[in-house]
Amino acid sequence: MAKQKATSRAAAKTAVKKKWAGHKTAAKSSARKTIKSKARGLPAVKPKAAAKTAARTTSKAKRPKQRIAISHHREEDFKADGLRSYAHYRNLGIADATDGLAQAHVIRLIGPCNPAEVSKLHFHDVEFQMVYVLKGWVKTYMEGQGETLMTEGSCWTQPPRIKHLIMDYSDDVELLEVILPAEFKTVELAT
């Protein structure tokens, strides 16, 4: 029994030594990179840290400072000036506040649904799109998902450039839609 414990301890010490040797090798490699950077007159920053810092700096440099956007419900804010003629849109001010990073609006689809006008296969050239049903219901088709009935409280994302269409909706449907970026292209497809 004592011999087994001694063997186990020896094996554990050997494992720790091997692990520590690996850390020493990584530390030596990092130190060599730092020395080479100093020799070239560059700041002594570890490569991974430098990449993270550069990415953070680049992403911040590309994005203007965001402002607060507050939007209270007013019926007169629903306008027929959006993407679809069968919908009224209430702009929530997100595009202006984010300098075009994102947009959000409440959409009221005007009933009754006319499939000849509504059910056109299309996609949006976006980075992100999310839709939440505030009121009523909407029946959608999304490539790879098929037909889905979305009811009050349903929420879904539409991956970039996914082919989709609206099949039907209730006369009282209201949707909250969030899209990145605020300006994007919509492509209607021949069926």
C-alpha cells in the first residue's frame, strides 16, 4: 500500500514537472517575441494581446458615439413610408441614435392580407434581423424552416440573406423589427 502511494506521488510530481516545463517553454517563446519586438523598436506586447487591442481600437474607431433614443407611442407616427406598401411603420429613432448601426420600428401590416401582393419570396442583405410579434399573428415561410405561425409573443431571427416571405396575417398584427445595419438592400426573387 505504501509502495502504491509512493508510485502515485512520483507520477503526480512527474506530471506537474511536465506541465510546468510546458509553461516555461511558452514563457520563453513569449519572451523571445518581446525581445525581437524591442529590437525592431516596436512596443513589447504579446501577440494575442496586441491583436485584441487592435481589434477593439478598430471597432471603436469605426463606430460613432451612440445617443439615447426615446420613442413614445403616438398613432400619428405610423407612416406608409417604409419598404412595403401594405404596411405602416413607426420609426423608433434607433437609426439616428446609432448613426446607422441599427434600425428598429413597429410595423402594422394592413388587413386583410392579399397574398398576391404580400407573398413574394425575397431576402434582405443584412447582418442581423429580429422580429417580435406584439399583437395578432403572422404566418411566415423561411428557407430551411418552412411555414411557421407566429403569434403574440413569438420572436424569431432571420439569418443574413435568408429567403423568406409572409403568407398571411391577422388584420390587427403589429411587429417589432430590429435590423443591422439601418440601410440595407432587399432583393425580390422570381418564383
